Amino acid sequence: MATEDTYVATRAERILGTMVITIVVFSVLAFIAIITAGITQLDLTSPIGSAILVLPGIGLPIAFVLMIALLILNMIRRRKNASAGSR
């Protein structure tokens, strides 16, 4: 009979996951805004427009680093569970 592995995410994993999803969503929305502004010939030289132009360039690398941190946390947790289970 197979045993069920119940996975409960830690608080750090939930926070990192939420941060990654939020940053990626905002970056994708900024991409859509940039494309829409290009199609409609809107000027993005205002401070808000400049922030929209810069957001994907900063947000996506940060999301990538946070995703790697989440992966490392998950690997550490799995190793601890595996070593505790083998005892």
C-alpha cells in the first residue's frame, strides 16, 4: 500500500511564492501596457510611464532570483524530511 505524502508549505515558502507570482503578474501587465501604448501612440515619458517602462526589466530578474530561493528552501526541507524518515 502506498503512503500518502502530505505536503504543508512553510510560511517562508508561501511568502516567496506569493512574491514571485505578484512580481511576475505586475511585469506582464507592464508589458501589456507598453505594447498598448506603442499601438495607440501614447507618450510614456512621464514619471509613471518611465516606471512602467523599467518595471519588467527589474521585476523579472528579481522574480527569477526569488524563484531560485524558493527552490533552495524546498530542497533543504526535502533533505531534512528524507534524513528524518530514514532514522
